[in-house]
Amino acid sequence: MLDGTERTPTWQNCHFAPIFIRRKAEEQEKSYYFVGSAVALDDVHASVNPGEDGSESKVVISTLKLGKPVDPELYRHLTGKSAL
């Protein structure tokens, strides 16, 4: 995904990055919700998440820009808050 085009307008023409998120309250069900596609990435960096068993998982953290705002009802369902 990081091929030098992540900060150009053509990034979205070269990449398809669908974004799915999971509600913490539905963690046991493993349900995910599609919130849109990323049109840009920023502040990409590697990190490590500690596991409950003491293990570590390598992850990549970034700020994503969605092509469209999340539907207000879906946002409320996912966060329990009204959309801004």
C-alpha cells in the first residue's frame, strides 16, 4: 500500500482498501461492519500489541481518510454517540 503514491490524488486509483471495524460490545460474535474505503493513509508506522498471554503481535498504525463520511446511524450504533 505504501508505494510512494499514498499522498497523491491518484492513490485511490491504484489501491482498494476497504475498512471494517468491530464493536467492542460484539467482540465475542466477531461481527465486523463495513464503514467505507480508505482514500489516503497518513502517519504510517509499525508498532507492537501485547497479547493477553504475554506474546506480542506486530501491527501497522495509520490515520485513514475515508472517501465518504460514515452513515450517522452506523456511527451511532458503533460508538453509542451522535454523529458530529
